[in-house]
Amino acid sequence: MKGLQKPREIPAEPKSPPQNTFLGLPQELRDEISAYLVLKPRDTVITMLSNHACHRSEVSAAQPPLARVNRQLRQEILPQFYGSNHFLAEVSDEEDLATAKRWLDAIGDENAGSLCKLVLCGWTRVPFGHMISRRWVKVGMDLQRGRLELEPTGQTGDEPPHPYVSKSIEGLRRSFERLAGANHGAGTQRCRFTVAALQHLLDGFHGLCAAY
């Protein structure tokens, strides 16, 4: 019909160029970037204490921001973060012990099972003649191989541990080995510690700091 007009065509909007996202990168490149962001140098202490900013060699044990983007990135990044870094818990007093326990509760059993190296440290008191002497004690736990060792404190004039400390560490080692044997992953040669098991070890080391 002559009275009808042909509908006017609306010009199509120009297509925006595709956005390059992190998840759009090849897996190998994502792994390399993730390692750069989440792996810390061995001389860096990843501590659970809130005063980590007071020391240049210490960083927070909080999860990397990239792991908070979505579930897929969490699944890719957190096993690397917990399994490749060394974590430190100072548990000299009750408040620090509670902080370390809250941190373990927050990360949960799955992430606790990925932990590789956990170092416990604190001040213990030992008899020194008629007085009491304070000694700094560090214990390194290889949570995947099931090994516990007394570590050098890094202080000038490191000396052999006091007999009281040695005896307490041996008791802690027996407890650790018992838990390690009970927490071997099915069909694997590595251990997977639960939150409850690690909190039990924290309590044991704190007892060494507070007992005498």
C-alpha cells in the first residue's frame, strides 16, 4: 500500500572489543602470575599477629585479595598460598594463642590440610640458678612430611636447649608424630592435618611457654 512507510532501520551499535580477563588467560600464564602474587620469599614471615606491619620482614597471613574474586580463583590460588609459603604463630601468651586458633578456624580444614610449613615460637622460662631465665624457642613443623624439629632462633650466641626445653619438645614431637600418623591422606604419602589437630599442637607449645 502506498500509505505505508518502510520501517526505519536502527543502526546497530558498534561492538565493543572483547575484554581480556584474568580467567581468559592460558592456565600456565595464570599460574605464573598467581605464583608471583602469592608466594613469599623464604626470609619473609607470614604471621597471624595483627602487628605484622611493625616489621619489614613480616606480612599478614590473610588470604590474597585475588582469591576473593570468585570461587574458581579461590580453588586455584589458595592451595598454592597455603602449600608453598611458611607460616608463623607466636603463642607466648593467651591472646596470641587465641589469635592463632581463630586464624585456623577461619581457613577451615580444607586449607589447613594444604599447609606445608608452620613454625611455632614463643618465650619460655627456665631455671637459671636461683633465678628464672627467658629463652626464645622456635619449632618448625613440616606438615606434609610429618616432621617436627627445633629450629635455630637466629639470636647471637645460640646455645644448646635447656634440658627442660628439650624434654618438652620431645613430648610435643611424640604428639605431633601420633597426629601425623592419624592424618595421612588416603592413598598418598603426605599428611593432611585438621584444624583441631593443629590447635592441639598450638596448645602443647603454649604449655611449654607458660608451664614453668
